[in-house]
Amino acid sequence: MNVYNSTKEEGEPILDSTEIISKKVGSTRPKISVIVTVYNTGEFLSKCLQSIVNQTIWNVMELVIINDGSTDHSSAIIKEFVKKQPERIISIHFAENQGVGNSRNVGIAQSRGDYIGFVDSDDWIANNMFEVLYTKALDGHDMVICDYFSRYEDEDLTIPEKGYAQDIFTQKQAILYAQVVPWNKLYKKELLQKIQYLNIWYEDVASTPILISLANKPAYLNIPLYYYKRSRPGSIANSSGPKVLDILRAWDRLIGHAHLNNGFKEEILFFVSKCINYYIDFKPEYADHFWEYARKHRELLSGGEYNRKAVETKEIRDLFGLFNKSTPMHATKNATKYATPKKRSLRIIQVISPVCSPVSAVDTAGTEKIVYEITQELVKRGHKVILYAPKGSKVSAKLVPFPKYFEDRHLPAFIRKTRPSKVDLIHDHTFTSIVRLRKMGIPVLPTHHLPTNKEFHDSVYVSRAARRNAGANGQVVHNGINPDEYEYSEGKDDYLLFIGRILPDKGVIHAIEVAERNNQKLIIAGPIKDEEYFRNILVPRIDKNENIHYIGAVAGKQKQDLLKRARCVLFPSIWKEPFGLVLIEAMISGTPVLALNNGAAIEVLEGFPQLVCNSIDELAHKALKESFPPPHVLREYVLNKFTTSTMVDQYITLYEQKINELKRRRGTLKRIRRRKKIKLIRRKKIKLVRRRKNLKMIRRKRPILKKKITAKRSVTKRIRTIRRSVKKRKITRRSRGTKQKRA
């Protein structure tokens, strides 16, 4: 097998790849991990996996298969391959579709190789692909890019495509002209660990330019080694819908990185300009959104030598009319064929249980915190929000405080009496879902923040684990926090931190046990909710050990300092936590978390499975010796998955679904009523027509009837006359007879 060398001089000998690899790495060779994400591609999956297993350097490779909730026979194919190569294949199964970005992050975390490649499950690769890329990478390249084939199955056509579209390869040019797809590349694992893939559509757009800018000596081989299946019916390129606007989040990430990476700032910003130009034509139904985004970032994206040259060569349009005044931005925008309608502001009621604390920016319990974040974000987006909450709550929305001695059971009647006339939806955060149980006349969306026995077909859970524990169906919307409210630090002090309510279920005693075993400093912070447990169980252990300190409930600046400076936050909860807000609060501050595998911990930390422990022994061992992920990676993980913005996006989608569902139902009722009314009108019309017909018939027969009646009357008259004359004759005869007798 020969290796392709893009810099080979004419006449230079080409060495065998096995010989090159052995010369460079000897017997202790790095390994390659190939990550395949599978979702309902059974008919192509066998070919894909077989092409990886057939690699000429399979002996230094491993295969990580992420089965992302496939519902076809893909699982059976994966099991068959795992049976044949159990030592080389890692199989990970998700119960439901989690998204490509999330699957890639899990695959990277589970992989053991020094280099990583990606293969889509309906594509396949040349038998020497990773041999060629690996050989090149061993020259000190963090990333190696190759060309690929586009395969059109319907037409039985294979066309070679460029992985990089210029003649001379440089790192700056690669940001602009390399294909953003992840699968025609081999990456050093350390490079991929510097960022997290966003769990959105177009996650490759949001990541590949950044990876190229961070890579040490990226390389390019202009030889096609990957077979990409075009015209897939379920691919993002062939799909539409609101998820198309995920590209805006991808551009946000690139612009944010451009500010941090001055060496490649101009290239990354110009890449965004190119993308905007492309997507205006690629998804014209969302063109107004792309124009609006360009206008918002006009200062960053306008001007520059890249823009000027690209406009002159007609590579891109002039977005702002700076270089070519014949096509200024406003004129092109008005000429857009398709435009998305502006979304109207919603009128939403947020309801929390009367037993909760006041809702405010001050640190509160999990439910109050989430309700505050949702309310503030909705108001910020221009929606009209009314919050029903305990007295003392402080939010930007209109507040309706509860009266004294108020209970859950009073809520439905109180809301009916006090709510405005025009409200689109009620969001029920009560622990008993009392508002959802009653007929309110408008849609009600219940969110279960704690375990409950009240389940509905439209229930919302804060994690898949909470839904699974309830044994019910429903939607999942993860809790989110506002990153601006949390301080970030990469500098850490040498102490462990437990922060939460002081209860047996929270596992405080296990945090103390870890500190005692490792002789590490532990700070315990949180309100005491079980005085007897604290006094009899915890205080004796705390008093005996000078490394363990209880500092009471914390908030504000004190809490921020504790979170951002801790070496590690312990989360040894022994009950099935529906979510665990402190997990993401710590990571957004740049602090790792070690959690017991209970409740939603494995789900919240699925990007870092090494931080989830199955026993106290494992927790203690990792607290002392674990090499934790870098702080910026932890923060970026939360920014990608658990922000207020992401949470509210999902809730707004559910709001609109509920509102539209009610509209459809009302429309159906109107149609039914209209049909009934039409039937009634038709019946009346039929009766009227029949009556008219009868009248017409009567009118037609009237002359005949008249004659008959007249004839009948004349006959009757004659009969009467005859009877009278007969009667008279009889009387006359009687009178004559009487006279004769007398005479």
C-alpha cells in the first residue's frame, strides 16, 4: 500500500506506509479512534462499519459507535459487529435521539485513541484512508484534511470533490476555503478537547473553523478517500423548519471566538460573511433573519481586504453596499422573494406554588430560580408576562402576589378572577399541577420540577431521568442559567465544596467521608433543613476534623467566590435528583463536579462521563487523583446546553404548539357548529320548498275544486229544495185530511 505525499518532488521514492509508521513511532504507536453516530441508517450501516474494520491499520485503531436512538434494525447490525470485534469496538446506546453534536462529544470523551476521525453512518471510506491520514499526522500535524467523493446513489454516479478549494494550502486560507464537514479529516484528540460540539444543526459550521485556527500545522492531501452519500432525504441540507435558524448560534460562536483569537480574527469574520451570503440563497424562506443578523453585526462584518476582493471577483454579494452601491443591503433585502413573518409577542402567565420563596434575582431554591430566569428572558424578548408568586418577588414582569394564608387549591379560582381578558397560555410550575387539573378556558402547560403523581400527556420534565422515573410520556426541557450571572475563574484553590440543602438525601455525610479519607479540605455551604440530622450526625464529624468547615447558607458574591475557586464540587446526592442545578452552576464557573450516578447526574454530565461515580470509593479516588477537564471546556459545555436562552427557546416552541393546538380545536368546533347550522338551514329550506310546492299544487287544483264545490253545493241545494217541497206537500196533505175528518 502506498502513501500519497502532496509535497513529493518528481522522482522521489514513495515508501510503504507500514514502514513509515514503524520508523516514526516504533513499537509504542498512538491509536486512532473512529467515531460513528448512527440514527436509522440500517441499510447503509453495514457497508460503513465494514469499510472501517477493513482499514489496513486496523490493529492500531478502535471504533466508537454511538447509537443515537435508532428505531430501525441498526441496533442488530451494531451488536453483530461488536460480537466479532469486542476488544476493538465500543458501543454506546441512547434511548432517544440526542443530536449529532452531543453524540460526537460523548464519543470523544469515551475514545482512547490519540487521533480521532469521524464517519457518518450512511457513508463509507477507502480501505487506506486512515493509514494515509495517520502517516501524514505523525509529521506533527494536529489536523489532516483530504478530498472526498460525492456519491449519487439514484444516478449511480461518483464525483471527486475538493476538501480544500485553493491551490496553495495555508492555515488562514484553510479557515476560508476548507470544507467545514468533520468527516474528511483526522484530528489530534488534544485539539478536539479544546472545544465542545454544539448540539444544534450546523454544529460543523460552528466548530471546524475554530478547530483549524487552534490546530498546530494543519495539513492537506489532495487525494479523495471518503465516500459521501449525497441527496439523503433526512439530511439537514434537505430539511427545513425553525431549526434552520440554529445557524445563527453557529455564527455567534464563531464571532465570539474571533474576539479571542486575534491571529485569525479577519479570516473567521470573513467566513461568517461568506456563510450569510450562502444561506440567503440556500434557505431563502429565512433570508430576512440572515439579513437582520448581518445588520446587527455590521461593524464586524463590513470592510476589510477579504470583503473587498471577494466582492470585486463576485465571490460574494456586497452585504452593506460599501463596495458596490448598486446592491446595497436595504435594496437586496426588499427584493427578497421569501420573508418569514415576524412572530407576535405572547401573553403568558407564570404560576409558582404559594409554598415557594419569593421569586427574585437573589439566590433561591431551584424552582424559584428557574421561574425567575424564564420570566426575565421572556420579558427581555418582548413577551408580556404576568407572574403569580409570593409577596416580595422582584421581576421585570407584572406581579400578582398571593394573599395571606394562600394554598395551592385556591389558585385556579384566584387566577380566573384576577387574570386579564387576553391571555394566550398559563405556565404551571406548581408542585401539584393544580392549575393544569382545572378547566381554565385557555391552554395550560405544566412543568414538573419535583417528582409528582400528577401526569398529563403534555407534561414537561426537567430531565429525561425525571420523565423515566415518573414512567410517563411528555416533553423534556433542561433547566438553564444565565451565564452573565456567574463569575468564571481558571485559578483554583485546594478545597472541595459541597453546596446545597443540609438533608440526608443530599449526601452531605458522603462529602465528609471523602474529605476524611483523602485528608482534603472541605467547605460545606447551605441552609439547614433537618436540624436533628445536622446536630446529631454532622456536627460531631465536623468538630473532629479541622479540614471540614460548615459556613451556613451562602448567596451572591460569597457563593460566586466559593464556586469559582473550588478544586472540585462534590454532588453525592443519594436520591433521584430531577436535575441538580448546582452541577451546571459549578461548571459555568469553570469548576469540575464529581457526582454519584443517581437521578439526572449522568444526563447533565453526559459530556464528561468520567465525572460520574458509581460508589463513594470511586468518588474519593477521583477527588484526589482525577485529572479534570479544563475550566474553559466545562464553561463552554454549559453555554452550549444549559443556558436560559436555550431553555426559553424550547418553552416558546411548546407554548406555540399548545396555543396552535387550541386554535385548531376551536377551529374544528367552529366547523362542526357551522356544519350543524348549515344542516339546520337546509332542513328549513327543504320544509319551505315542500310547503311552497304544496301551495302551488293547491293553487293549480283550485279551479277544479271550485267547480266541484259549486257542483256539490248546487246538488245539495236541489236536494234541500226537494226535501222542503216534499215536506210542504206532506204538511198540506195532513191538513186536508184533518179538515175532511172534521167535516
